[in-house]
Amino acid sequence: MTISTTKKLAGITAAAGLIIALAGCGSAPAATPTGSGNAGGAVDGFKPCMVSDQGGFDDKSFNQLGFEGLEKAAKELGVDFVKVQSSSESDFAPNLQSLVDQNCTLIISVGFALASATGESAKANPDIEYLSIDDTVDNDHDGKTDEPNIKPIIFDTAQAAFLAGYASASYSTAKKVGTFGGMNFPTVSIFMDGFKQGVDYWNTEKKDDVQVIGWNGTDGVFTGGFEANQDAINAAQGIVDQGVDVLLPVGGPIYQSAASVIRGSGREIALVGVDADVFETDPTVADLLLTSIRKKIDVGVYDAVTAAGKGKFDATPFIGTLENDGVGLAPFHDFESKISGDLQGELDKIKAGIIDGSIKVKSYLAE
């Protein structure tokens, strides 16, 4: 695919999250059983399983975080689990069916791209419990999760991205910061929205004029996928060439392409990570990272799997926010000495304002 400037998908209900029909017909990769195999408090027969999106379990982002949450819960419960990795969209439906066929009692689908296939699988298997990471699975657009056996685990990352945007504007001397995404879906653009709102808040508070390149609040730069490939390099290069000194790539491994462009630029450009604290998950880019916008998928998955393992599955959606510590801003790590001495105090006040509602952050989840 080539880089394209796209518009938000029409017909997506704000409260519903991302809805996309992606059920495929490809062959499922071989599933990988693992775990301790020793009973340790779980109900009889409990078998949790997970299917990734095409980013894979080693994406150093949300697939990896989801897997770590499952692994920790399974170990503590003393049960085996199964993981199966998707290589393309056509793998989603057969991968889910392979987990059904292996008698999984809890199936976790990682990523909004699996929403359609997850909804169909849950409907066909009402006795199996499902966790949907990053999507409410509202395929009929009525504002509710389609099936009573699906628990959504979703994150209002605009709140944490607001803090990152403010911090980026504070750090920037070029008065230009940039962002680009994998695909223009709400779970991607929510980062970009919050980031821009944070920059705008900085400009209002400081009477400054820091520009955001790559996202105008409705439209922006996207690679067309979530791979660290030439399209991601081209997207990053196009933004870097416009003079930014902070860059936020949103879409799993595409940050790796952004890092390579930054290193090749010969300029001081800070990188902002997403999902995990990338400073910790990928030391190869640690020296570039201003901060990361975290959504604590591992914690959400761990809690939900543990509850289900003890026979207490609850389909009530979990929405991560600043208030419940489901989202947050990672430390500045090596950039601590490079930021303003006043910045952390300002961010603490802004966080408190977002939590008490005095500072409004717009997102499809907030609405």
C-alpha cells in the first residue's frame, strides 16, 4: 500500500467503537499450548486461550501485553493455555474456530480488527466466554455489545495522549510535532485526537503556536497497515521532512520504522511510544523516547482471566481511564533532564483536571 490521507470511516457509532467485518477463510496457523498444567484455584476444566491480530505476540505493543496478562494469570491459576497467532485478516475466523475445537472455555481476541469474527464466534458458541481487547463488538450498531458472553476491555487513551501532547509541545523547540497512524480506525485516531488536544491546550495556556503535522482532528497520514515496512518509513519520512522534533507513530510495530527515520535524519527528534512503556519493552529505541502513552492491557487481561478462572466471569465492559489507572503516561526516563522543571507539576494538575472533569478530553469513548 502507499501512504494515503484518509477520512474517518462513516457509520461508526461513537459509543460502539470500531466495527469492521474481517472474517476470513484462510488456514489457521498451528496453535501453541503452554502453561504450567497444575491446578491452582481454577474451576474444573478452565482453559483460557488467545488469538492475536497480524501484529503478532512479539510486537512489543498490545498483542505482547495481552499475552503477558494471560500468561501471568494462567501461571497463578495453575492452568494450561493456548495461543494462536494470525498472519493476516483471513486467519481470524479459522483461528477462533480452532480454539473452539480445542475446548477453550475463555477466548481472548486481541485487537479491534477481530471484532466481527469474535462476535460471530461468540454467537455460535454461547457457552464459551470471550474477552475482546480494544473493541466493544457492537457489529449491529445498537450501542451495546452483541453477545452476553463477551467482555470488552477498552481504553480511553485520549486522556493519556492529551498529557503526551502537552509534554511534546513543552519539549518542542521547532514548534512542530508530528503523528501518523497505521489505519484510520477510532482505536488508532483516539491517540492522535488526544495528542492534538494536548498540544492545543498547551498553545492556549502558554499563548504559543506549536503545530501538529499528520493529524488535523479529522484527517491525517496513515500507512494502510500495522507493519514496520516501507510504507511506515515513507509516512515517517514525510512528516520528519516537515521539520518536526517530536514524532508519535500509532500502530504497533510501525514505531520501529519511525525510529529508523529519526536515526537517519541527523537531527534531535524525540519519539513517543504507544500501548506499552516502549523504553522498557524495546531498549533498542530507548534513547529516542520522550515518553509513551500507556494502556494497561496486561492488567485488564490478567484481572479478567483470573476472575473467569475462579468462575466469576463478568461481561461488564472495562474502560481504562486516568482515574482507574487503566491508561497513563510513562516516565520520561532518559529525557528527564531534557524537559522543563515545571512540566511534571503541570502534568499532575492537568491529570487531576481531566479526572475531575474540569478539563474536557473528547473521544468516541468519552461520548
